[in-house]
Amino acid sequence: MTALLLAVIYLAFVSLGLPDSLLGSGWPTMQTDFGVPSSYAGYVSMSISFMTIISALVAPYLIRKIRTQWIVVCSILLTVIGLIGFSFSTQYWMLFLFVIPYGVGAGSVDAALNNYVAKHFSSAVMNFLHCFYGVGAMISPYIMSLALSHAHWNEGYRWTAYIQSGIMLVCLLSVPLWKKSAAAEADDESDSAGIKEALKIRGVIPTLIAFFAYCSGEATCFLWTSSYFAGTKEGISAETCAAFGSLIFGGLMLGRLISAFVSNKLGDKLLIRIGIAVEAVGILLILLPLPGYIFAAIGFVITGTGMGPIYPAIQHMAPANFGKRNSAAVIGLQMASAYIGSTFMPMVFGLLQQAVGIGIMPVYLAVFAVMNIGLLEFAYRRINSNK
């Protein structure tokens, strides 16, 4: 029964990844249809992430009141509404009508499932969980590429909504699987700490800023990888650029798959250190002025592979670092901090690349990689002083 429940949780994380790469993959074509500058993708991404921040901050309260399984079902339903809305948008401003369900649907399910798995399962399970996020995020650029080849970008959103609806149905049918763990979860969450209390714990704030830095780099890759190839490499079709949006997601999935097999042995901290070292190699490969686009494509895969274990490892350490009583609030804060990075920094990069050129992208990614490792090492020292 536990294995079946885990399968449903993994499927829910596929659904979480599916919408995340559609905007970046489809934007070069969407931008032309809407008649807006390339940087305007940042405003849409920012709005989606802003709604996700709000959703993540209320997630600890929702976990206590609604239970994880219903958060999952309702959140996927909201993303379906957002995707369908995007697919029917014919003007740029119309996208902003549907960023609310699009973003709100992501935040609560992300925080709820991360908290549930961090409390009840091993680091290996957490990495597998985020590996399945990568599956969803890697599939959707190919859906968009197929739509651009045979229909229109609107169909990319619509086809993804159909897949999401099927996953939502599976999650709804799986609700009885959660009943055995419902009582234990209620006991766990009945005395959970609040947001204000969690912020006072030593080490929480530098961890939040580190998470902000990580997700700033990750979200920039999500949104701008296709545009990077379109702007720096000649002779690539729009369909190929859209498909290249999946490179970072393929790397993420590979990194998390590898980590799932070694995480219980290496531990979360060492995984993060190794991951950032691998990420640095990938960024360097993107930065080097090598001919063609093959080396840059490999660089994005390596960058994603290095990024792979960082997110799940930080989340999985929350109960051990800050206590189970505080984990829901800390993970909710981590999600909010992550989405603040996802909200603002891709938009900042959009403005930056308009001023100096999109070739600056690997330097931008390197800055956040350095911030990430520096702040995490500082947080470890603060946490150790608590203990």
C-alpha cells in the first residue's frame, strides 16, 4: 500500500513539473503573436510565481486543516484551469487573468508533498520525487515543440491540460490510500510551529536566501534557455529552440536519478557540494566561445545535472535541521523564498539581456551558484551551533 501511495505522489510531482517549462519553450513564438518585447515573458513568470509565493505561505495552515491528499487534488485542478486559460488567450493581457490558478495550484502542492515526504521517507525517496518533477518539466517542451510543428502554441497548453486532468483523476481515485496515514499526519501537524516562530530559529534565514539563489538560477534556465539558443546560435529553427528548453530539465532529472541511488550513503550536505561543483563545470562549458551549439547544449545538461540534488536535499534536511515540529513552516518559507527568486530574477535577467545581450546568461547563473554554496555553508555552521 505504501508503494502504491508513493507512485501516486510521484505522479503528482510529474503534474507539478508539466506547466513549468511551457512558457519558456513557447515564448519565442508567443512573443511574436502577442507583439511584445522578449523581456515581457518575465512579467508573466513573475506573476505566476507571486501567486505561488502566497500559496506556499498559507500551505502550513492548509496542511493542518485540509490534509495533503485534498491539497494535491485541488491544486492540480487549479493548474488545469490556468493551462486552459492560457490556451485560449489571444492577447498578452489575457495571460494575467489565468496566472492566479496557474500559480496558486503549484505552491500548496509543492510545499505539502515536500513536507510529507521529508517527514516520512528517506533522502532517496525525496530525490526520486524531484526526479519525477523533472520528468514532467522535460516532457512539456516536447509537447510545445510538437504543437509548434503541427498546430500552434495554444495547443501546447491545451494538450498539457488534458494530461493534467488525467493525473488529477488518478489522485482523486487514490484518496483512500491516504486514510491509514491520515491520523499520523494529523498528530504530526496538530502542534506545528507557525511562520513567525520558524523565522526565529538560527540558520533558517541564510537557508532561505540560499534557496532564493538556487531557484533564481534554476528559473532563469527554465525561462530563457530556448531564447539563449535563439539569440546566440545561428541557423536553429524555432521548433529546435523550443525543444532545447528541455535540456535543463533532462539534466535535473538525471541528477536526481543518480542522487536517489547514492543519497542515503553520501548524505544531503555532500550531495549539495558535489552538485554545485558539477553545475560550475556546466556553466563554464556554456560560457566558453566554442563553435556551434553542441557544447552549449551539453553545458546546459551538465548544469541541470549539478542542480538536480540541491533542491530536494535542502528540503529533506528541514526536519533534521530544524525539528519535525517546525518542518512544515520552514518548508513553506523555503518554497516562498524559492518562488521569490523565481518571480523576480528571470525578469531581472530579461531586462539585463535586453541591455547587454543574452550571452550574459552563464555569468548570471555563476553568480547565483556562488551565493548558493556560500550561504548554505554559513547556515550549516549556524545550525551546528544550535545543536
